[in-house]
Amino acid sequence: MRKDWDTYFMDIAFMARERSTCPRLHVGAVIVKNKQIKSTGYNGSPKGLPHCDEDGCFMVDDHCRRTIHAEINAITNASPEEREGATLYVTHQPCIECQKVIISSGITRVVFAKGYMPEWDWLKLAKHIETEQLKGYHRPSFISAADKESE
């Protein structure tokens, strides 16, 4: 049976997360407009700086500060025109900081596979954009064993 578009693009987000360099959590993101991929992103260090898997995580308040989140990387890799009215597919529910950037970026829909935030936190900001957890989604079989451990 042919995959629907949401499942297809979520599979690609899971493939993008294979590039993540922070061992704490591998996250991938894809920006799509008119059923065409405009940008991808994964969590990793800024260009030219050491990655967590090279120099270790830089932990502050139980969060790694060395990495840029996948959503932000995908957004910065797309032009404003590509983002306006687009859908962001992301393997994990965006954090509050990413949500604010997503709203400001012009993206109008977010689809994520794995949720982890209390419902009230997400809904406070999500009312500005269409959001959906892809219920019943099963990550693709091509995900590596090491990546499965990072969930």
C-alpha cells in the first residue's frame, strides 16, 4: 500500500536524524511546501565547531548547549519564501524555544512523531499554527541500532 504524504515525509525526517551528532537524543526535521522538500535539519553543533560526539556534551541545567536543534537547522537552511506556509515534519515534539522560532518563521503546520511535553505547554503556543502528532506512526526499519538507543 502506498504511504500517505505525512508518513512519507516523517520517514525522511527520521532519515535526517541519522546525521545527529549529540548522543543524548537524535532528532531530524524536514520542511515541506507543496509536497516538495525545501530543507532538512538535524541536531548538531554550529558549522565549524566541535560536535558532542567529538568533544562531549556541554551541559547546562540538564540540557546540552553545544547543539542547535533540528528544527532551527532546518529553518535556517530554508529561505523565508520556502518557509512561508510550509509544513515542518520533526521526529520529536519541538521544545518551547523551537516553537517560538517556528511560529516566527512562517511555517503554518507542524507534524511530529514523538511527544514528550505536558499538553498545556504545547497548546499555549501551538494555537498559532496547526499541530499534529502522527498517531500510530512507526519509525522506519532503516533506523540504525545506535539511533534507536538514543530515544
